[in-house]
Amino acid sequence: MNFPKPTPLPGKETKPLNWGIAAPGEIAGMFTAAVNTYGTQSITAVASRSLDRASSFAKEHAIGNIYGSYDEMFASDTIDAVYISNHIGGHLDLADAALRAGKHVLVEKPLHYSPSRGRETLELARENGLFLTEAMWTRYLPQASVMRQILDSEDFGRPESMIASFAMDNRAVQRLWERGTGGITYDMGIYPIALAYEVFGKPTSITASGTCTPSGLDEASLVRLEYGSGAEATLVISGVASFPCQATVSGGKLALTLEHPFFVPTTLQLSDKELYQTGTSWADGTPVKGHSGLYYQAEWFAYYVEQGFRESPIHTHEEIIANLEVAEEICRQLGSTPWP
């Protein structure tokens, strides 16, 4: 089969939003740089508990409005939407405050550690008529729309199994090994968990084995997810080993591979299922590489807000919670306690 065309970005007639950045850390810098370089959105404010930190970020990214208080920025009538990127355990405290101030909210992934806590904030967004979603940015890359079309096609056949790996030696990244700010399953594993949901939906069975640090934080796991359709997914998640971070979905007729690293703009390989495979490849051909792909989610976010949506049609509230439930169950089986 031939590769389908990716879904085009929303037209330029979509009105740009004025964004505020809450918690100007590393990922916020990547998001801001991507939006400023490739997107149409307007990042006009930044807030941090440290005014000096906010000022430094604003200078680096040419942002005009600086706040040493999150609430002060949320109260500004010049801000339409807020991008929240503080530590995982504090995501929803800021999200709740922004929602109560009438702002649409994009929360860095994962939404939170607790599915029940996540439901509370999603309900608050609905009650206030506001758009809130988790920043599962891979869902908005051009390759994701190509993948979805392939998996839905008769030429590919019913998706039957998947193997996906996110394994990288991140022992030097201190926040990943502290309660409330990290946990390998939530921070890294959420990508293959979300990909499995995109392909198969919610699993009916979760089996995990792996290892934890002496302090009780998960560091590596092998996860098997089973589905009512008979499909299965195998996830390799590790913060200590390094393997190719790629994913392959095997369908009834063909196989589709997202090359390393599968969660950024990458190459797709569509092949037959023989030992010596033959097939074709696709890449989007744009200059957008690596984490510059973060800008796509901001473009779609603005479009969904303009259309009056309350959740992303390709990353629903139901899915967000289902993926947190998978992560929570993996950690339970491993004996990990990443959140106080």
C-alpha cells in the first residue's frame, strides 16, 4: 500500500492564542522555542516562583510579561491559555488555579500520578467550559495521522500485536529518581503506554515485572498488555538501559515500524511480514526535528479552542485517565511508590 498524506495543520485563519508559561524549566524552553520558530501562537508571559528565573527565561525567549507569582499571571486578562510544566506532582494544583481563573490549559505529560486526582481536574475544566488536555505531543505530529490512517486500512489488516521500547540511561537526571518529580514509568513509559492505547484502546490485562531502586522508585520494567480483541502489546521501559526507542505494530497483512526515537518526528517503515522484509519508508520532509515537534500540539490546541471543543478528539480525557491507570498498575506490581 502507499503511504497516505498526513492531516494538514489547521489553517492560518485560526486565531492565535496568547499563552503564558507556568514554570520555565527545560521542557518549557523547548516548547517555547518550537512555537516561536515554527508556529503561529503567541507566547506573551512567563511565571515562576522565582522572579529572577522568570526574567531569565523571558530574556532568552523575548517574552514581554514576567510574573513572580503563578496566580498573578493566571489573573491577567491578556492570557488565553497556560502551558504548565512544573513537576508531575504539582501539575494539577497549577492547572486548577488556571482553570478557576478562566484559562484554557495544556499540562505537560503525564497529567499526574493519580487517575482519581486527574479526574477531578478534568471535571473542573468541563464545569468551567474550558479546554484542558495533556501534552502528549506525539499525537499531533504528521506521522501520527499517517499511522492512524494506515492502521485503519484494510490493506494493513487488523492490528494484532505491538512492541515498543523507551529505554535510555537517565541515571544522571536527578528529578527522575525523586518522589513527586519523576518515576520512569510515568515520565518515560507514558509514551509507549499512550501509543499502545492509540493502537488498541484500553487493555483488559496488565502484567509487569522489573526492578526498583533501594528507595522504592521504579527503574525498569517489561510490560505485557492484553486486549479484548485478542491483541497484545509488549513494552520495554528503562531508565538505566539503552536500547533503540522504536515501535512496531504488526497487522493482519503488514507491519509498521516507527524508527528511533519513535516519539519525535521520525521515519515510518511499512513492510511485509517476511523474514527478509521488503517495504517502503515515509518521512514528513519538513525541517521540524526532535522536540521542535512540540509546536504542532499548540497549533491544534488553538484550533480546538476556537471550535469550542472541551477535549482533544485524538487524545480524549478517557484515554488520559486510562493511561494513568496503566502506569499506576505497573508501579503497583513493581512495588514502586513514585508519588507521596
